[in-house]
Amino acid sequence: MNKQIVSLLLLFGLGTAASAQHQNNPGSNHGNKFEQLGTLMHDPNVYRSASGAPGPRYWQQRADYEIDVELDDAKQQITGSETITYFNNSPDPLTYIWLQLDENEHDPKGDNQKINGSQMKEKMSVSDLRNITGHGQDLGVKIKKVTDGAGKALQYTINQTMMRVEVPNTLKPGERFRFKVDWSYKIPDRMTVGGRGGLEYFAEDDNYLYTITQWYPRLAVYSDFQGWQNKQFTGSGEFALTFGNFKVNITAPADHVIGATGECQNYSQLLTSAQLKRWNQAQTAKAPVEIVTLAEARQAMKAKAQKKKTWTYAAQNVRDFAFVSSRRLVWDAMATNIEGKKVMAMSYYGPEAYPLYNKYSTKVVAHTLQSYSKHSIPYPYPVAISVEANNGMEYPMICFNYGRAEKDGTYSEATKYGMIGVIIHEVGHNFFPMIVNSDERQWTWMDEGLNTFLQYLAELEWDVNFPSQRGPAHKIVDYMKLPKDQLEPIMTNSENIIRFGPNAYAKPATALNILRETVMGRELFDYAFKEYSRRWAFKHPTPADFFRTMEDASAVDLDWFWRGWFYGTDVVDISIAGMRYFRLDTKNPETENIQARNNAEKEARNISQQRNREAGIKTAIAQDTSLQDFYNKWDRYAVTASSQAEFQKFYNSLSKEQQAFYTTKNYFYEVEFKNIGGLVMPIILEWTYADGSTETEKIPAYIWRKNEVQVTKVFAKSKEVKSVKLDPFRETADIDETNNAWPREHVPSKFELFKEQRLPRGSSGGQNPMQLNRQNQSNPASGTN
Ligand SMILES: [Zn+2]
């Protein structure tokens, strides 16, 4: 096919997709936002059912690893040798296998050093310059050899962060392939060159903290929906990984403490008898027990052991393996019970984190496991570890978090809650994506969004006043208010997202919380969300599997919700555009005559009459009272016996139902709503009555289906209404609340008064829009993931 045809087809294809997304019925005010997602999702098939469950012939690959690795503390280097057993469970014959060499993100010759734009500034930091000139270090993976199980060399090709290994004889469906890779790399200083793993150097005691991640050549995912996921690692979009069993021997200096994915097999050879005793105590302890104490860590920090020790770890059915190694670590542990199964909650931290981590970390780990197990699936692994490493990054059973105290042992409120939040978040990642194993390189929201949503629930269960930054609807408003060209849909590939934090963490978390609290209700949502977690635990779900399961298990049509919140950039801005008040004419003189008198008095305001009275002009009938008669004195609004009798006669002629309207539902309010933001949402109203009482009611989003921009609805009330307010509990992320009340509320904005003064040049006085952008753009605090 020549290039021109290809690009024409591409244009055509994209145009169709885009119009299918927003314009099923172009130019119309209906038939768009509530259309079913249809072609926006992949077709159901034998691998993935239309219900959102794995299909009858669902398959996934498996990779088992046996790894020997040595950490060289003097050279800050990793040297490893691995035997991989790859199981081809797919129906496809494979002639090659793709592995991920993530550490090549730091290869000075790699594309990753070239693909980020840069700008000169008046003040350049060292890291700004490093981004422009390169780090100049010999970083990246050195592959020593790749052989089959018998030691015969295999052909391989390295393309940036991916390595293709040729399978000598086609790997047929149902077959397995054993091969070996030997490699090494220099551990990067993650505090300067960046990265999710690496070393941190502590000059004050001349020691390193090693967080070793993405460190071994790892199998890429081969799947029914995208073949090999071999999109290059740029350091941004995270990982797509295959489940398997690990046996890992980690050799490190004898005075190092190691924590890792899985269970250690040889503590009895590694720990002192006192430490081993504490480890045994921790198995039943209700509070964390220090297995390696602060005093022992401080002692170890003073010297450097020449001898080595080998820690043996085993982990079943995990998608990855990471570890921490240092002589600077305190280690504590306690048991927590997850539906009758013991799980060891543990923490590793240096002296600078001791005041915070010793008090909170392991208890937060246990709390997170409890909360997430309740909302998704029971935590299936035997351990869960939190390591203090001044960052935020997740792996199976182990994660790296921040939270260091001041030199005097005190800490700020922000550090405390930031730490608790990040530990909940990173431990929470055990569930998404470590167990519900989505493709992070493609869809960041599938793990970050779901996890941030559950983080919010766990934070509220920790402390109902927890200062959560993501989850409450109104917290997403500043992001949603940005100009349209600065927003991208949640369903955007990880690499192409500009505002990573709001787009992939906060917006989906907010959307799910709205789904739970406002659209579906807790009962229907929780059941469906747990069903999704159960269906896809230890499997590879796609967005369609999530969208379909949430509907399938709840009988709530949610296509409009996914379309609006996940596929689009529309925002919520519903306005009460007008309200008209109607009263039934009761014909009852006792009611109607009072009303009639009031109306007449209002209508009698007449400028000419008023000025004549003020001028004291004497009228003819006043000057000559003989001109007056009965009609000058008659009270036409007086309730008389005859008018009452007439009403009673009329009333008695009515049916029971008609009579009831005279005593109840006497007040009718026609309210006009406008959908200014574009995102259709339920309408939540709070009525305030003349007697001071209030009432809330919720109208499902479906009210917009015949007209997506404007609806009117009549409300019959038994009491007179004083005012009505839209979204009184701020649960829809409405970006403009000034049009949410009728009559309009006038909430004053504050301004400050200064003495006359000359502002510095370039000062704008108001909030700098660039600052706002930067806040919105920020990744999670301290670069957590
Ligand atoms: Zn995360």
C-alpha cells in the first residue's frame, strides 16, 4: 500500500472514531451523549465476554524466574544471572520473545535523552543543565549473554529499552521455553539522574540506600488484545508485566538488611538469635515489633562489612520483583488478619524517618490491606512492605514511600498526612495493578485512578477528617476549569498526558467517587466494583472489561458516564436558568381574596396618583362627598357568607382526588435547567421552604436524554418555596457554582485594601495563571507514582 493511501485511510479512520465519540447525531441536541459506546470499545470475543468477564477461552502467558543477583556496594553495581521459563498459553506460535530492559532509559545514547523538549531560562538549575547536556555517565544494561537452557547462544536484538530474543524452534501453543540471560548495570543515583529505582547516598555516614527496581530483563506482555506490548519505556508510562513465580538469591554485604517481594526462605541463617526471636514474636504481635532496632542500624552504619550474605526469596504469582538493601535500615513487623489468613505488615526505614515510620508505617500498611480487601478482593499475598526512600513507587508486596522527620525528631502536619497518604496509595497498588494486572504503559488511569479512589476511601476510614487531596468532587474543579486545549480525555495513552496528576489520578478517582455516591449509590457500586476485582484478579483487564462489568453487575446504563468522564473533556456546569411559580386557583375566598388584595395593592403603585397625593390635589369626590355612593366604600375582597357558600357548593361537587389538590400540592414550580458545561449529570436539588424547612431530591442524569442542553421540569410542593439550590453537597464537580441557586445567591468575594504603592515591574496583583497551571500540572507530591 502506498503512503498516500495509508494516510488517507488513517484520516478517514480517525474522523470516524472522533465523530462516533461525540457526534452520533451531528448538530442535534439529543442522540449523542446517551448513545451506547458501541465501536469505542473492542468487540467482545471468546477471550473477553460482552459481560466484561474473561471469556471461555481467556488465556494469558506466564514467566517464571530463577535469579542470582549480587549487589556491589563498593562499585554501586548490579550483576545478575536469570533463568526464565516462558509458558506459551496463547493460541499463537511464537518465533521471538520480547524482554524489557528498563534501565536503558538512562543509556546516554538512547532516544530518551533526546525526546524531551527544553528551554533556556534566566536561572538554570543543575538538573535543567543535565537534561540538556546529558548525565555523561556509563548507565544502561550490559547484556553479557543470552543462551538456551543447554547453554547454546541465542540471537537477540536490542532496540532501546526492548530486547527481542529469537526462539530457535517456533514456540508452539502449550509449549514452554527455558533460557538464560546474564547482565549487569551501574546503579544510577536516582536523586540526580532520576528514575524509579537506584541509589541514594548519605554523605553524613557515607552509606547508600539501594532501591532495586526494574533491574532484571523482564518479560513483556503478549496478549489477545494487543499482541506484544513493546512500547518503549520513556520513564513515564509504567509497566505491562506477565505473572509468574520467582526464586531470587540476593547477595549483598553481610551488614545489609534486605526487604523484598515475597517471603525470605533463610532468616535463620541471616539474623542474630535475638533478631530471630523478635521475628517470631512479630508473627502474633498486635503492634509492630522491631526486628532490626534503631541501635543495631546505627551500629551497622559505622563500618562496612567485607563479608557477604545471600538472602533467598520466593514469591508466587507476582508480576514483578523489587528489593531494598542497605545497612541503614530499621525493620519492624506485625501480623494482620485478612479473612482468616495471616499477612505480615512490615516497614524498613532509616534513622531520619524513624519518628514517623516507627509510629505509623506498619499500622498504615495493615489498615490499607484491611480497607482495600473490604472494597475489592481479600489481599492474597503473605507480606506487605513499606520502605522509606523519599519517593513513592510500588511493586508486588513492597513499595517505596516518603516521610522523614526534622533533625530534632519533629515533623509537620503536611509531612505526616502526606506520608500516610502515600503509604496507603503505594500499598494499595498491590491490588491495582499488581493483582488486577492492567497495562499501565497504555492506560495509567486503570491502576492510578482506581487506586487513588480506594486510597480516598481508606483515608476516610483512617480519619474521617483526613485532608484528602484527591477524591472529593470539588477538588477537581480547578483542573476542569482549564481551557479545553489544555485538557485531554482520561482515555489518553500514558505517554501523551500533559497533566499526569489531575488526568490519571484525580479525575478518574473523582469520577468513581461520583459514580459511587451520586450516580449508582454505594450498594450497587460496591457490588459491581468487587465483581470487577474478582473477575480480573491475577488477569489482564482492559478498560472495556471494567466499563462492561460495572454495568453488567448493576443494571445501571453507564455509557453516558464513561463517554462524558473518560472519553471526553466536557465539564460539569449545570445552571438553574429560571424558575416560575404557579398556584392553583382554589376558588376558596378565604385563600384567594387575601391573595387578590395583595396583588391589587401591588398593582396600585401608580406614579401619577402618588404625585397627585403628594401635591395635595383635592379631588372632586373629596370636595363634594355627595358624589360618593356604595361603590366608593365597598371592600371587594371581604369574605362574605354568600361567597363562602358558593365555594362550598363548588368544592362538594368535586371528586375526592380533585379535593385533595386543594389541601396538598398546592404550589407548582417550573424550573429551567441549562447544561452549560456539556457533561450530563444527575440534578441534585435542595429546596428551602418559607417555613425554614428543607428537602433534597435527586433526578437521574437520564432527564437530559431528549435534550442534552436544556430541560424544564415542574415540581409540585405542598409548601411555599423560598429558594432552591443545585448540588448542595458539592458532589458533581460543578465548575461554576454562581448559577446554582434560585434566586441567585450573592456570596461576596474578598478584596484587600492597601495604601497606595508602586507594584514591582511585571507584578499582576492577581493570581498568576502560570502558577495555577503549574499546580495543576504537578505530578503527585514528591514525584510519587
Ligand atoms: Zn500510584
